[in-house]
Amino acid sequence: MATDFWSSSHYKRWIVDRATLRQARSDDVLYVDNPEHLAFLNLFFASLIAKLGKRLQLRQRVIATATVFFRRFYVNNSYCETDPFIVAAACCYVAAKAEESPVHIKNVVSEARMFFGEEYGIKTFPSDNSKLAEMEFYLVDELECDLVVFHPYRTLISLCGKDACPMSEAEAGEADDGPRYWGTGEGRLPLEESAIQTAWFRPCNCVARFIINDTYRSELCLLYPPHLIAIAAIYLTFVFNAPTRTAINAAAASASTSAPSASNNNGGNGNGTGGGGHHASQRSSRSSSSSSRKHAQPPDLIGWMAGLNVSMALVATVAQEIIAMYALWDRYNEDAGAEQARARAAAAAQRSARASRGAARAAAAAGVSASGTGTGSAGTPDSRGEGAQSEVVTPMFLVQLLLRMREGRMADLAHPASGRPLAVNKMLERTQAAG
């Protein structure tokens, strides 16, 4: 087991590029109407693993590791050829072992079966413990036994100079006191506790969204090292946290006002004669030193960011991808109650539309004039509203999408267009059948 990130399997084998991720989804994209729906699957399964982890009383680090295992598994596999629900359960089970917080396999099977059935209507999750145990071996084999995962949490705490935090956990090798990440390491970012909490979470619509935790809802953990994600979270903290923005503005204002005052003092000393100028400079220096002692200068947050030994263009790219993930997340609705209410409203609208069309046809048959015009005007808003409802991406929509993808893939494997049977992944065949 490597204690240094740069010599670990995480850095050497599991930091991939965009082309690899596109190739991983090359089969799935054939069975979806909109390729953007595959990006919503990242949000869906990250939320699913987090909820299952909470039911199993797993720590946040274990949930993050399980999510990384899930992402790594689907670098080499397709959604349409596997059962992602049993893969998610196996990831939680293996991650709990890897992070030394083991959970009994019976608890994982019972909780996963109950949770998937209640939340998503999945009734095919196996009740046999041996199926999950078999999937565990398949998962470890696909991960190539690389079970050490580095996370951005320790890097964030090390960069901010905090010894402890409610959610900080030791992680050797990822952050140290040397110049590897941030230059000399002599000065650390003097952030307030509220700013550090903002780096962990971002308040939005009264819902605590954790910035670092939210990155696991995308594929950033496969694209960038964890210390870059932590620095990007700090970068976004400068935007999201109001006290930090105030400190940055105060530092900029003090810098702008100190420059003209310094030039004026130099000009006054130059025009003075003899010892008068010398005494004036001494008085000005004493007054400036006393004023600096009375009013401490605000921290130079921008200068601290500029002094990091990382590429700021790359940090800005990571920050832009996090913001893009939030924009995608705003179009995804996880509220099952609201989803059921919308489904009932849509069904009621369809019933009323059918009733109105039936009444219009009856009126037209009776010879009532202008009934056809009324039917068209009444039918058009309903059709527009029904189309708007279909644009909302919900968990049940994604569950149905996964089922259609798998059915289409299995049909193509059984009856290919060429007439020749395609090769099937025999290793996962039994586990897929169990799902």
C-alpha cells in the first residue's frame, strides 16, 4: 500500500482523460435518446450510494470511497451490460472493508433490497447473500485490487492550517509540509471556520450542498488529482462565502489606498529641508508602525492563491466543471414526493384532455359550430404542458432509462443484425441475471 499519492495506484492507473470516459460510454450512448441523460446518471448513482451509506451508518469518507469504486468500475464496463444497483451495493460493501469500517453482508443485502424497492421500485435485487459476495470478487478484480483512494479532505485542512475539523480524517501522503503542492509551505491560508465549512458545503436554496462531496457526483475524481479539487473548492469558497469576499475586497481597498499615501509621503520628504524632512520621515514611520499594530492588515487571499505551486489555469478548469455540474444538478429533481405529485397532475391533465376531446367530438357530431376550434385551442396547452413535464429528469425516469438500455442491449446480443451472436461477459453473467 502506497503512502504517497504520486507513487500510488490512484495516480498511476486511475487518473484518466476525457477520451477514455467517452470510450467507456460508447455502448451506452447507443441506447439513449439524449446523450446528456448519461451525465444525469452520475448524479443519480452518487445520490443512491450516499443514501445507502447513510442507511448503513457509514462515514462520509467510506461513502466517497464507494463512489470512486463505482466510477472506476464503469470505466471498463457499460451500464447497459450490467446491473448497476448490485454494483453500487457491492461498492459500499467493499469500501467499508477498505476503510476499516466493515459492515455485515446480511445488513448490506437487506438494507439495499429494502431501499431500492421503496425508493426506486427495484424488486429484482437478490436476497441471496452469495450474489453480493460473488459481485464483490468481480468488483475487486475490475478494480485490479487497487483499493487505496486519496480524497481532497486532508489537503483542504492542511492548506488552511487547521489541526482539526468536524469532518477531517487522517490521510497520509496526500498532504505534507513540503513544497510539493503549495510552494514553501511557510504561509497557510488564514480562513475562518465558516469559510472552511463553505469549502465543504455550499448553501443553495436552504439545502447544504458540500462542494468537495458534490464533486463525487461527477467524474472529477477520475480526471484530476485530489489536491487540485481541494484548491478548486477553496477558489469557489472565495466566491460563495460572504465574509471571505469581504476580506478580499478589504485587502484590495487597503492596497489601493496605501499606494497613494506612500507616494505622498515620499514627495513630502523630498520637498522638506535638512533635518525637518528626516524628523518627518521618522514620525511618519512611527505613526505607520503604530497604526499597523492597531489595525492588522487583512489576509492576502489572492496572493496566497497566486503563490501555490499549481497551475491556476487547471484550477480554474476544475472550478468551471464544478459549476457546470451544479448547473446540471439544478435540472435534476430528487424529490420523490414532488415527482409523484407531478405524475398525478400529468395523469389528471391527460384524463381531462381526453374528456374534453370526447366532448368536442360529441358536440361536432351533434352539429355544434366552432367546436373544432375550441378543441384545438384546448388541446394545444395540454400537449405543451405534457412536453414540459417530460423534460424534468427524475430518479424514476433514469431507472426506466436503465431498464430500457439493458433490454435493448440484451436484445442486440441475442439477435444481432449480422446474424452472428456477440460475445457476452461471462464473468458478470450470473450477477446480471440475479439483478
